[in-house]
Amino acid sequence: MKAVVKKSAGFGNVELMEIPEPVPGPYQVKIEVKAAGICGTDIHILRDEYRSVPPVTLGHEVCGQIAEVGEKVTRVRPGDRVTTETYFSTCGTCRFCRSGNPNLCPERRSIGTHVHGGFAKYLIVPEGNVHKLPDTVDYIGGALCEPLTCCVNGVLENTRILPEDVVLISGPGCIGLLCMQLAKTTGATVIICGISQDTARLKLAKELGADVTVDVQKEKLDEIVLDLTKGYGADVVIECAGAEKSAQQCLNLVRRGGQYTQMGLFSRPVNLDLNTLVMKNVYMTGVFAHVPKAWLRTIALLEQGKVKTRPLVTCQLPLEEWQQAFDKVSAGTECKVVLCP
Ligand SMILES: [Zn+2]
Ligand SMILES: [Zn+2]
């Protein structure tokens, strides 16, 4: 079968190539991939800015249909529509695994970085990793379950948002738009900002429920935030752009005693005035990937229609056009690009 593989370490070295079709072992299932989202992380892996263990098939945002089940599989059957968690294996014994935080396990092996992922016709995952897709979610929208779960972990698990809060989200990409919708579920007032290149995404943000959208190159974000908060600043800021300017702006606009949550991944070390953190007694949190509990919340939120993922997918391409798809993600012109093997 064809797969998009990171062949060796270093910049680039990604190719569409023929690899053997996998066979599920006991307690494993074989998923026929219907849609797999391209993540910023995949671009970082391509550019050698994020660790992977080549040769490995990329893709960790997977949605599809069970094609075959291994021995001893009881929970799912061929034909089931599913999405999958991304940790193929964890040690199960370290303090993180045992306290419900397998995302922090040093032995964690994830699909798309350590073991073969979803940019292929089929992939193998443990039975316990799959979640049945709600009937109301199609395969394309289902490819966003994994990024949504990262956002649930960031916004609902690692940040405390109250209904009366004003939340500022910087960066209206896929992650920003998911975080915005999650912040809205708490009842808070949500401002989302971007640059002029983001005009279409800001419009989408408005359609998906953002209270205020701001183009920082045309409007005065600080005045808008201060206006909405009686001059105090935002109770919560969530940085989703992974950009230095955006991060500094978030630090400047969070109120004293407020919370700063970092969702975006920077491609290089950045310069930030962390005295702001001290002077304003800000609570700063980084959020890495997801925990099992966040998956259950994601599926429930999708089932209840409280978060919409389908409108975020602006481009679908076949596996053969992966290069073009990656280029589109790098260019930042699309919201979410999905490969359909
Ligand atoms: Zn991802
Ligand atoms: Zn562990």
C-alpha cells in the first residue's frame, strides 16, 4: 500500500512510497483510513524541528472504518466508524502513566512519530485506543477529533474559565477555532485575533460563535480588550499561533492574576519579557497533547453538537498529492487540510 513516510532524520526526507499492508495482532485493529488531518507537527517533522523515529508513516489525526480485527478483540467490529487515540504504547508504570497523564510518559510511542500513522490506506492501533465516531460526524469532520482533544485538554482541563471571564485567543487557525468554541461552551466572552491574512478564518470564527474578532493589523487589539474588561485585561489568554509577537501580545493583555495558556508550538526559541509574568502574577501553563479523559469529553461534545469540526476543513486531497497538501499547510492559506487515502 502507499504511505507518506519520513524515511530518515534531517530536513525533508519525506516520500510517498510502497510499504507492506499491516496485519493486526491480538488486541489490535486495522483501520481503513478515510481521512487524516495534516497537523503543524507534521510540517515540523518534515523540517526536522520535531522528533520522529524514522522510517515512519506520518499522520496522527485519523478517522476511518474498522477493516479487520485481531484475535481477542471484542469491543469493535469491521465496519465500525472510528477515530483513534495516538499513543500506540506507554510504559504503564511511570508516575505519569499511573496518575492519568500518559501524554507525559517518557516511553510513550505515538502513531505518526514512533510507529506507523495514518497517511496510508491502513494503520494498526490497539483496540483500546479507538472511539466510535458519533453518527452526526462525518469522516472528514472526524479527522479533527485528535486536535480537538488537545484543545479540550488545554482549554477545559488545564485552564479554569468562568462564565463571566473574557478570554482572548490569539491565532485563528484550526487549533484557535477549536479553542474558541470550547471557551464558548463555558459561557465566557471570547475574543479571537489574527492578522490580515486570516480574514477568512476570522469570518469563520464569527460564524462559529466568537463574540469579537480582531485583525491586529487593522484594529487596536489592546483598546478592544481593555474596553471589554474595564481596563483590567483578559482573564484568560490562549496563545494558538506559536509566534513570538502573538505570545508577547498575550502576556501584555492578560490581566493581573490572570491565566496564560500556551497551545501553539514555536518553530524556534523566542524572546519574551517574562518580567511581565512576575509583575502581574500570571499563571502560565503549557499543554502537551491529550489524556484519556479529554477523549471522552471530545466525543461527548461532538455528539451533542457543541463543537463543530467540519467547517474547519477547507481542503481535501488524495494521498498522492501530499506534497501539495503540505505546501498548503506551510503557506497558512487553508484552515485544515485533510488527506483522503
Ligand atoms: Zn496534531
Ligand atoms: Zn509511563
